Amino acid sequence: MVDPTDNASRKQLIRSSQERCSNRYGLSESTSHPVIRLQESELLRKRDSFLERIGGLAPEMDRAYLVPDRSRYCLLIADTNGFVIEAFAPDGYERDFERFGIGLGGLWDERVAGTNGIDMALRAGRVITVSGLDHFHRCFRDFACTSAPFRDAQNNTIGTVTLVGSASRRQEEINLCEQMLKMVSSRFQVRLFRNFHADRMTARLASRDREGSHLFETIVACDERGLVEASLPLWKDSPVPVEHQNLLGRHLADLRDLTVSVRGPVQDLPRRQAKRSVSPASSLPSRVRPRDALADLALQGGGMELLVERARKVLSHRVPMLVCGEPGTGKVQFAQALLADLGLVSPLALAFDCAQGPGDDRFKMLLDQARFHQEFPVERCAASLLLHNVDKLSASDQCKLESFLQDMEQLHDHRAKSASPLVLIFTADQGWTGLRDSGALSDKLLYLTGQTVIDLPPLRNRDLAKVLDGLLKDEFPDGISLSPNAREKLLAYDWPGNLREMRAIIREALICGNGRCINLTDLPQRFFETRARGLHTPMSLRDALDSTGWNVTKAAKLLGKSRATVNRWILDEGLRRPE
């Protein structure tokens, strides 16, 4: 779909160009091409100058990179003056382009060639298509030219890349060419930026607008401490969002509103040693009490306090950790609380759900990025890799993970007492014994991931009162209360679905009740093993009336009695509607 605003802007640019050609330059429409060609010696000089500026032949200048086989597109690379220094015409169609001056050495300055894509892209600084009647000279009106500017690391325009095809192309095909050239132009500039900052770490910062339809990206170069030394926005068609402004001097760890993706340099970067005289473990006293969410987990009983203390000690030494347990025992929440407690939450955190199944190369790319974080640590910015449901990994991905962990183990041994900067946490949806006996993971991978095993106990083995109170406090609105009967019933249940089931039961009871107090009659029917019909207690009557806002008819339905019977009970108990 064509953006109407963008199309109107394009038409205005073309009208302005055509007016200049007629009024300022005094050109007249020509049926034969007016393109000036360079002498071979001058062409070679300009070509060498351009290649020297960009560091040699780039993949973006390769015809195979842009033009599909058997396509009838001609690819042109021009310098900042509009001279074509590279041209690739489709096999068998060279003469069809050459007789119109579309080829090597041609000058596409507006003052000579009239309105054309190359000059328009240089002037406008963005991707643009000049098609058919948009051209000033009649001889070019059978062609559609889509051009995009090439920019260097300092954001200076240094040339263009152009695809020339038939003017009879469909709009969808023109849109595809524009998208392709926009992508190529961006990649070209990123490559030059990384070449220019070859002795620096680079990172891509990304964000989206509120509607999620527009992606904003900035590439930055950082020093060893992670401080931004140079930045380059990778879009030109909209204002700079606030989160992408004033980046110089800021640390990657402080860019909370941006997705940070660290990349390795183009050339070999000398390995930077983490500036630590001691391991990170020494900065964490072993007896410091856990805070907030982790402290609440430690109070749940069932051995949770010992598990929390062990997990904190081991993870502070960066030993890979496997958190396992029955489904719904809160493994992900445990891992997140642990990272937050140790101050290891950062923009360099990587997470992946292995239950997604085998697909493209996403898992390999994730491990490659984690490997880079391992080799090039950023000061004050801990990198972590959290793999959920590692027992669901495909066989091929298990091999990739096994190789990755072996590499990490060797690097850790090489560093001797210095801890690895990468935090590795894995989760599995079954207890350790079941995981070991199931054969879901190979023996080698099982013990590579399970160098430390935290086997979370099910809810039935914990202090249910602490678990229930913690869940109400952390995940539901303030002011929610439980009636004594409802609380007693909830604490007597063995919760086979663990936290997931408890969360679902409480949410359903709140929705079906008055939204403030959960009464016994608000709990779903499946929650009760037996229901004594005809049995009435004062507490169950009060619960039913409270849940229905003292609507006697609804309370009677909850109790399985007639309205008259409930009214009689109300009189017998001496109950009164609250004011």
C-alpha cells in the first residue's frame, strides 16, 4: 500500500525538478538520450576514489545481492556527483539499456539528464521512484527508476544505488524495489559505521511507536565501559523519538526504554578483560538477606529458604543453574526474582522458550549473541541467558546448546578463578528425578545444564497460608480479602496444578463474586470434592448473601434452596442487610 502523504511529497519533488529543468536550465524534452559519458581513464579514477571511500567492493554493490536471476532490472551505482561507476545489465538486454545511455560512466545530473531517479535521490536524501511521465526527457519514459542514497558513517551522502526497470511495472513491484533498496542502503551505512568504529563495540538500539507500526533504529559505538561515543539514526522519514535523543555519554545499562542488541565489530577486536580484581561473588556477602520477591519465596516453607540461599550463592559465582519442578511451581518467577535480587537485570538479558519447537535459525542466533556477550563483557551491564522449558528442545537444538555450554565451560576454566560474566539459567517443567529418568535431554546436556539444580517443591509441601497471602498481595488489587470459610477451604486443598491453578481459582472467584471479598460460594464447583445438599450453616448463608450483594434470589440459587427458605434462615439467624 502506498502512503498518500509520501506519494504527495514525491509528486511535489518531481514537479519542482521538472520546473527547474524548463525554467532554470532551459532544457527541452528530447527523444534521444542526452546523457554525458566519462572517458575510461576518468571513470577509473572516480571508481577508485569511491571504492577507497567505502573500503573496497561492498556486497551491496553485487548484482547477485540485489537483482534476481532472469530479471530485467539494470543495477546502477553512482557517486555523489551522479556519475555511474558500476552498472550491471541483465544478460541479453545490455543494448536495450545502453542505447538510452543507461550504463557505465553516464552522468545523471538533473542539469543534463533532466528529472531522473539518481539525481532525485541525491537531492531528497531518501528512496524515490521516478517512473514514466515523471521523467523530463521523453526517451526515458519507458523506464521506472527506483533510487536510494548511500551514506557514510558520518551520515554524509556519498552516492546512490538504483534499479531500472520497465515503467509498466505494477505498483506492488515498485513498492518491493523501494523496500529492498531502503534495506540495502541501511545495511551499507551500518557496515561503514562499524568499519569506521572498528576498535569499538557497536550496538543497535530499537523501539516502536505507540501503535507498534513503525520501527526506529539507531546504531551506536561504545567504549569498553559501555558508554556511547557515537550514534547514527537509521531512518530519515520521521522525527527522532525522545528515547533516541541525547545518547552520547550515556551507558547501555541506562537505556531502559530501548531494546539493546550488542554486535561484534567488523574487524578483529582485542579481547577486553573485565575490570574486576575479584570475582563478582565477593561483592555479595553470603548472608545478606534476600529482598522483596525472593524474600517472600524464602518464607513459603517446604525447604524454600535453603533453596533460595543456595541459588543466590551459586548464581553469584555464575555457575549454570537448572530450575525444575512440577508444572506451575513458579520457576520463571523464581529465576526473575533471583536475577533482580542479585542486581543482574539489564538490557543485555536474552530469553527463549524452547517449547516453540524447531524452526528457523533463531536459536542459533540467540546462542551466537550470548557467546559475544561472554567474550566482550560490558561493564556494569550483566548479560544473562534464560532458556525456558529446556527439556522441550529439539535434537538439533540440543546439539547446538551442548556445544555452546562446552565452549562456555572451557572459557570459564581458562579464566581460572575469575567468574564468567554470562548468567545461565534453564527451566524444566518436571522434577529433577523425572527429568533424569525421562531421557528428554542427553546425559551430557543434562549435567551441563544441571551444574546446579534447584528443584522447587510443589505447593502442597509449602506453607499454603504464606503462598496464598503472597499471591493475593502481588497479583491482585489491594483490598481483596477472604472469608474464613473460603480461606479454610483454600488451605485444605492440595493444589495439583500448583500456582497456576491457585491463580486461576482466585481470579474466577473474584469475577463471579462481589470483587472485594472471596466467599465460599464464589469458589467454582470443580473445586469441591463433595457438596452436602440441604445443609445450612450460618457462615455459608452469610457468604452467599455477601457474594450476591444481599440479592436473596441469587443467594438461594447458590445455596440450592428456595427464596422462602433463605428468607426463613435470615430471620432465624437475625441477619440484617448491611447499610
